[in-house]
Amino acid sequence: LKGVYTIGTTGSDYSTFESFVSDFNKNGVNGDVILNFNSDITLSQTTAILKPSSNPTNAKSRLIINGKGKKLVGNLKREMIFLNGVDHVVFKNLTFENQYSASSLMGVRFSNQADSNTIDSCIFNFSKLKTIATQEGGYVVFAHIDSAIAKAPNAFSNGIANTISNCIMQSTGGSPGPNYGILDQQNASGYSKSATNNSFLNNRITNFYSSGIYMRYVNGEQAIGNKISRSDASSSDGVDSIVKAIYLGEAYTFNRTIRVDNNEFYYLPYKGATTSSTSNLISKLYGVHAVNVVGDAANKWIVSLSGNSMHDLVYSSLFHGIFSEFGEVTDMNSNTIRNVNGVGGNAYGIYANYGSDVKMNRNRVSSCNFGSGGSKTIVIPIYALDVQSVSYTMNEIQNNFVDSNSTGGEFYGISSLWSGSWSVKNNRVLMNTSKGNSTGIVAACYFVYLQNLDFVGNLLARNYGDAETHGLYTINYNSGNNLNILQNTFYDRDDNNSSHISSLVWVDDDSNIDFIGNIVDGKGNSIVTGKRSEEHTSELQSPEAISYAVFCLKKK
């Protein structure tokens, strides 16, 4: 085949999509082949586009399918189009409408090393989907078994260097959506040594049941600029108890940075949901969940989970905003979390759990109500747990804003525990509260058993817990480390609660300590720990330097 062909009801070269694909599979191409849609076309069965045995497509001889705004319509239990090992196929400006009513349906499936294909500016519409079952269905799916799409292959990739961009993926008319918006699973045994480099760019996913974008066993994948919501759903449309807007698991960087950047998550579980809603709330909600994602510091191929924003989210028992588990060489920068509301349970904003080498800079967590909570509820907007510094001299938590958040349990604005050396600079933790519970605690910054800590230029002010309020709270009984507390501002007014316990700087630490150039200003009726400067330093158990500090600690 060569040149331009048309498909439509009258006056076209082809009247069915199946007949055109049959010719392509048999004959291959000689130069670019363009198929233009002149009208909507009905698809009677799943159609597999194969890699022709002779004259296959390549970068200079592509198959370009231009929908020109028309529809390809089917009522198919599985996928509409199967890209079976074929390369360099382009779909653009075409609507894929699968009218099957159960959740096994798909739009396009990739497998058997279908490489370098593009789907751009298309619409996927599951207009009659009503019932849902686990581990089935998606708008775009990379899977080698159509009836078990969650099973990853062990000997080959489903497809590499493919691009899905500028598409709309929707399930309208009262629907739970498919399990996955986009499912990308690759070679479970070979992903660490071979790039897959698929890209999901600027898509809008407006309904799904479990995961907006799900990527596993991948290398160099990028999900950038996508908008993920359930804006098509309502309170009567089912949703999974565990929802992940983007999941990235078992991933490496081979020849380019892994990026989950500049995505927006909103209206989960649906537009208008509140904590008092009685139906179809999400129990455990994740914005980005990355597990065992490994960057390469030596070659500067990092893992970037940055620039994402999330708002208008509701959950009932657990929230993670940007969550990295066992990650290596990870940037978690410039993310925004606002207007997230929880019934209760623990909540974490930007969270690195185990692993090594992380930068958590320029994030903002603000105006969130993390639930009425209780004494066992823990909220930590910026959190690192047992993250080592291996390739980096110091991990970074810098230039973050944590402001105007509330809970009823324990609130720790910025916290790092158990491992690593840390540069914590120029952060602002302001006006966060834990009220309505006699055990409510707020600590603006809380650090336990780190190695070296530079705590410089931070502002901690106007935070309040009904039981206790603390500014900087650090504990470390290991000697030989350095703790530098320099040029920070600690400010507190305790709302005249005489039973309230507060401290502005609590240091119980055997490190070598410099406390220089800080402003410490506290006033109120509470039992104030450190209301005299010498009490502020009574827990320092190694030689310390204290100079140029301004202490304004007064009992009313």
C-alpha cells in the first residue's frame, strides 16, 4: 500500500475497517500510508493490526489513520483494536466508542513488542459501561493476555517507545469507569536492563474505577501533564476502596529520566463529594504511588515525581499525596496539595519511605482538613522515613510551605526519622491546628535519630494543638553528628490555654550543636518548656555554640 486511502459509507476506497486492515496485514507499505475517515464506521469484531511479513512499517513508512473527528464504534467484550507486534502506526483525531456494558472492554491493546506507535488527539468513550469487576478493562492497555490484563509477560515487552497524547478518556451516562485509564505493563524479567520509554502526555481521564495510569515493570516511562479525575461519575457510581491516580511500580531509568510530572488530580471520588457523603467514598486514596523505582545518580537519570497538583479530594481512612517507597535518586519537588478532606485516619502529603537520595523541595500543602482524627491519627505533610543519603551528601527538604491545615490528631509539619543527613532550609510551617481533641499535638518540625542536620532559615509560627504545640523538636542520642540550627524564626501564641504544653525549640540531642542567629518569640499561659533561655538548652548533652539568638519567651 502507498499513498492516501479513504474509508466511509459511500464513494470511499474501503467501507469497513476490517477490510482495510486485512490488506495492510497482507501487503505492508511502500512509504507513508494515510487512511482518512469520511464517516463513522462500525467495527463488528476486535481487529488485529499485525506487523506485515514483508514491507513492514518503519519510521519513514508509517501507517497513519486520521479519524477527522469521526467515530469507530463497536460493542466488543475485549479491545476494539489490537496492535499485535506492529510498529509505527499513528492514530489521530478518531473517537473509539466501545458500547459494551461490562468492565472487560478496552479501546486499544498493545502487545508482542508493538513499538513506536502514536495515539494522538483521540477520544475513548465507554458510553454504556455499567458493571465492574476487578483486574479488567481500560481505555489503553499494554497487556499480552486480553482476559488477564494484570498479568505481565516474562519474555518480551508489550511495546516500547509508544506515545499516547492529548486524548480524552471518558465513561459517560452514569458509569463507574473501567478499572484502568491507561495500563502499561512490560517484561517482568527484563525491565531493569532494557528501556521501554513509553510516554503518556497531556491526556484527560475523566472516569476510572481503580487507577488512572498504572505502570509496572517499566524503564524510562514518562507520564506528564495528564488531568485525572472522576468528573463523569456521581455519588451513585461505584469506586474502588483503594484508588491510585497514578501508580508506578518496579521501574528503572536506563537512558532517560522517569517522570511523573505536572499532572493534576481532582474530583475524586466525584465532583461535590464531602466527608459527610454516605455512598461511594474512597477508603484509601493515593495521588502518586511509586514503589521500587530506581534512578541512576551517576548518569543523572533521576526519578522525578514533581510539579503535580491535587485538589478537591475526599477519603475516609488513609491519604497519600506523593508517595515513594524504596525509591533511589528521587526528586519530589514543586507539588501542590490543597483542599483535601478526610473523614479520619492517617494522612501524608509528600512522603519518602525507605530507599535513598531524595529532594523534597518547593512543595505546598495547604488548606486541607485531615479529619476529626483522634489520638492515634497521624498527619505529616512533608515526611521521610528511614531514607539514607548515599549518592547525595545531604538529602534536601527546602523551600516548602505547610500552612492552614487542620486535624484532630497528631500533626507533624515536616518530619524525618531514623536515617540520612538532611538539609532543611527556608521552609514555612504556619497556622496548622489540631483541635477538638484533648490529645491533639502539633509539632512544626520533628526529627529523630538523623545523622547530620542543617536546619537553616525556617519560619515556624502560629501553629496550635489542643494538648501540645512544638516548633522544632529533635531527638538523637548518637554522638559524633552535627546539628546546625541557624537563622530560623520560632514564633508562638498559645491562645491562653493554661493546661497547654508548648516549646519553641526542644533539642534532646548528643550531636555537636550550633544554635546561632535565631529569633525565638513565644507568649501565652501554657506550661512553656524553655521559658528561660537556659531551659531551652538544658537537654544539650554535648558542646554547643549559642550566639546571636533573640529569646522572647514570656508568660502572660
